[in-house]
Amino acid sequence: MTKFQNTYTLLATGLILEVVGALLHLRMPTPAAWIMIVGGALIAISYLMSGSATRSSSVRTKRLDRMGFLSGLGYLIAGGFCLDGQVGVWILLFTIATVLGVYSIFVKDRMQKKHDEATRNHTDL
């Protein structure tokens, strides 16, 4: 496995754990909080690995990686507040982290598609 495959696997696993933790909170709050904490840590680690793998990338890509990292930290802290029983705070942090994470994933994907298309058009000439 390459470094990029590892970061994608960590990111996907972390996001799945976040969804499972948020849904499981309705039935079992304590295990759900720990699942959310682990998911947030995996997301943050995946963005740290992604940032170190793409040192020569653009400023915008680095900014999106930082936003994704902050998203992972937001999930991790939201899990901590969920463990503490502060429902309003963890839901707010979870929502903010979700907005940051979704934005960074979609914009980074769009940038990659534009880059691939430009590269393909350049080689066709």
C-alpha cells in the first residue's frame, strides 16, 4: 500500500466511525463518545499523513489539508464533550467539524479533477 492509500483508508475509517458514533449516541452514549474520539483521531492522523506526503503542493491544497485536520480535531473534541454529557456543545462542534470536513474533501476533489483534465489536455496537444 502506498502512503496515499493509507491516508484514504484512515480517513474513510474515521468518517465511518464518526457516523456510527453519532447514531449510536441515541442508545449508548458512553461507547459512542469513545467511538467518536477514535474516529476524530484517525481523521486528524490521515490529514497529517496527507500533508507530509504532499510537501510540494499548492498553498490552497495545504490550506484544505489544515481544514481537514481541524475537522478531525473538532470531531475528537466533540467526542470528549459527548463523553462529558454536554449534548449541546458536542452537537455544535460535530456540525462545525462536518462542514469543514465536507468542504475540504469536495474542494480538494474538484481541484484534483481540474488538474487531471488540464494535464490530459496538455498531453493531447
